[in-house]
Amino acid sequence: MAKYRVEFTESFETDFKKLDRAVQKQILKWIEKHLINVDFPSTPGKTLKGELKDYVRFRVGDYRIISIVEEDIFVITNLHIGHRKDIYA
């Protein structure tokens, strides 16, 4: 079975650099465990609704990773990351 590959956009990397180092480590550890080389990455995620229906949200503590999961080519593209109070604005 094919494994998923994870990619990061510039916007994700910009958002990520703004986070505290401890939070960065927590998020990287979560991504390694739940998204890299997994069979079904959307299991811990939730498909968004409305205008954001094409995106999947992954919850990491108080932070959210907004991604596109391309199941036909097995790629997860992480678009943004931020605190739950700010990410959907």
C-alpha cells in the first residue's frame, strides 16, 4: 500500500517560524507520528465545511494545521498553522 508524503508551503513555514520553540517541537513530533509515511492520514483530521470544504484540519493541542490531502497521488500539503483562536479568521 502506498504511503503519504508530506509537503510544506511557504505560508506554513512562515507561520511555523512565529511559534514558540517548544510548540514547534510538539508539532513536528506530531507530524512525524501521524502524517509522514502513514496509510490513512485523514483519520486524525477533520474535513472542514462551507468555503473551506476542500481542506482538512489536524488538531495538535491548541494549534491547528490546515492541509490539503491529495489521496490520488498520496500527498499531504500543509498550508497554514496557528492557534485555534486565530487560524480560521
